Amino acid sequence: MTTEVQVRATFDSLSPIDDGVVGSFTVDSAESVARKVDLARGAQRMWSAVPPRARARHLRAWRHEIWSNRAELIDLIHRENGKPADDALLEIVLTLEHIAWAERQAPRLMRSRRVNPGLLLANYSARVHTVALGVVGVIGPWNYPLYAPNSAIGSALAAGNCVVFKPSEYTPAVAARYVRAFHEANPSLPLGILTLVTGYGETGAALCRAGVDKIAFTGSTRTGTAIIAACAETLTPVVVECGGKDPVIVAADADIAAAAEAVAWGAFTNGGQTCVGVERVCVDRSVAAEFTGALVRHARAIRPGSSPSATYGPMTMPAQIDIVRRHLADAEASGGRVLIGGLSSIGERFVGPTVLVDTPENCSAVREETFGPTVTVREVDSIDEAIELSNDHRYALGASVFSREQGNVIAAQLVCGQVTVNSVIAFAGMGSVPMGGVGASGFGRVHGDEGFAEFCRTHSRVTKLFDIPGFELVTLRRKRWVMPLIDRLLGMRHRR
């Protein structure tokens, strides 16, 4: 009886704009998740047998279906996630560009290759094949409900995997439309290639334990840690992109106007709810006043709200407002000064753009991920100090450097997954550039050749071509003279 109740349990997705019901969804139980993983397992043999170029045609049809229905998706993202229409369209465009990259590159990345068997086994041939893992579980976040999970889903499908997708409980309607578009674009394909499960943390935990061949997760470090622990029970491999506290270094020779404009966008776009968004800045003391003045001017022009003209929307997850409030209170109590925004800018649904200076390095506004429209600015006396402060952090996702002459030299010294020079976050839009974290920001990669490889495994095949009488190594009947001869021959190869 308990199981039946769990299977029928539902929850409502509420709009962060007005708490209106966007849709009702099933809370998938462990039994339901297991059934859907089994369905995916049944479809996977057929899907992986489809040649990469033919799979690409199915992915292309999916892209066309999403694009044809972009107006519906834009409205859905706005209502369920809170993004303004322009930002929703940008998310759709980035999603489709990453699918297109995966479908184009899959034939190259899955091509088998011949390798040298080596001198000792020269009578063999050896090839390395790249094959799909099987069934991949993807657990997505609410801040970019299409783009973030698609970073794994697009590559996983292109590689021949089937995918079971568990979205955030805050954005299931967007996920459901994304999955439905795949089936509407490819009605001849069997069910199970891309499957949706919905619910809360328990549903995600069930997916981790359901026998999938890999889990790809994007979200908080706290949840990522729990997912890694759950997957460890069955040695299920994971790729996790977790929190960020991304720094920006502004050198004395930077284009200050360009740096301020870029930092404003990187810190405040999507209400600061971006894992690779800008949260802290180290600026050379000689240009600090000019930079902060320009940054504040940009912040003054920002208008949060739910109207079409709003710069960014509400906080998608209500509890995030409490985190922002705690960080700002800690910063002010620790001696930080608010140049714009601050505690007084926090409303019931919206947080105003906030710029903090003189904030101590040990307060939560600097040490923890805020995930809101706030940025701390610290003056430094040298680039070495800026690099040291940037690297002195448990989070190491992305970073940015602004300098006319030293950009790449500085970037090379930053410990993180990716760096943008004289811009911010640009790597996220490039299908060819791998993205991922270091330390508490996670491990593994999405995007690029390295991200594609996360959803494949190698399958090595060696074939004996002919016998070498008396010189066979793989035998119990090896001639006595073989090893002395090898010792003499290889001695010339390996000796000092």
C-alpha cells in the first residue's frame, strides 16, 4: 500500500514570479525510477547500434523541433524559472549549439583507431574502439534548466547512450517539454532513449542507485557530495559540476570600462544564479576607484523584475534569498561597505544588484557561494597578491582576467577549470571547450572532446596475425633461448 501511495504522489511546480502553478508532476519512487532505467536499458542496444551519422540526424530533428517551438519554451522558462524572455532565448540558443556540436563531432570522436602493438608482440594487430557507456543518469539544476543538463545529455545521446533525466523539482515543466520534443521529432524511435523522472532528492538518490552506468550532476557542492556518496555504494562513476566563487583579476593595464561592463554582466545576469558567474573581484589599487565607480554606474541601470523590460528575474529558489541575506549581513557586520544594494535591496522575490568593498576574506560573502546578484571588490597592491587571493579558495570553477599585456600570463597561474581573458564566461558558449571544476567545484568535464569522452569507454581488441615459431611469448611452452635473447636485445634499447 505504501508503494502505491508513493507512485501516485504528485507535486506542483510554482512560478517564482507569482506562485502560480506551472504544472503538476509525479514523484517517481525508487520502483518507478528502476522501471524507467530498465526501459532505457532495453532501448540502448538499438540506439548504440545506430551509426553516429544516423544518430546525428535524429539529434538534428530534435534541434529543429525545439527551435520551432521556442516561443512556447521561452514562455515556459520565464514562468517556471523567472528569466526574462531574452535570457530564456539565449539559453535555448546555447542548448541547441551544444547539441549541434555533439552531433557533428560524434563520428570523429567515436572512430576506432589502430595502435602499435609494440616490438614484443609485433605479430598482433591492435585497435581501440570507442563505445557508449550504456545508460546515463543526468541530474540537472534549476538555474539553467535546459543548458546545464543538456551539456551532458547532448553528448551522451550522440555517443549512443540512453539517458534518464531527473530535473530540479523547481523546473520540471521545462525539462518535460525538452524531453517531449525529442520524441515528437523522432516518433519512429523506441521509448527509453531519453526518459524523464521527477521528484525531490529521494528520486535523485534512487537514480544514483538504479544501476545506471554513469551519473552526470550539476548543482550545489553539498548535493554533489551526497550524490558521490550514493554512487560510491555501487561504484557508479560520476561527473559533477558543483559550486563556484569565481574571481576576476583587473590589472592596472586593463580596459577599465570594458572590465566593469563585463563584471556587471557576469555578476548580475540571471540574478547572480550562475555557477560560473562573477562573485569576487581583485583590482589593482591604482585603478580601483575608476573600476568600482564604473561598476556601480552599471548596477544603477539594472532593474530586477518580472516585466519584459527587466534585467533579471526573481530568485528561482526562495531559500536562496535567505543565503544572500546572511552573506550580506555578515559582510556588513565584518566591516564591509555597500556601494549599492545591500540588505535594504532584498525583497520578497527579488534582490537588487549589490557591490561590496572592504569585505574581509574570512567572511561568508567571500568564502561561500552566494548565488545571488552580489559581488565583492578588493583592492590589491600587485598581481601576485591578486593571484594568491584568487587561488586561496575551496571553489575553483572559472575565472577571468582583464589585462592588455599580461592576460595569458596571469591566467596560466590560476587554479581552476577554465579562464576567460578580457571577457567573462565566454567558454560556456563554446561547444569545443571543456568545462568543469577543481576542488569543491567538482571533477570531470562537459563540452569539448574531453566532455564527450566522459560518456564513452574504450574497448580494445587485439588479434593474433601469425605465429613466430619458437618465439611465442604467450605460452607455457616458451623455448629456453627466448628470454636470454630478449634480455640481450632489449638491453640495448633500455640500458643507460
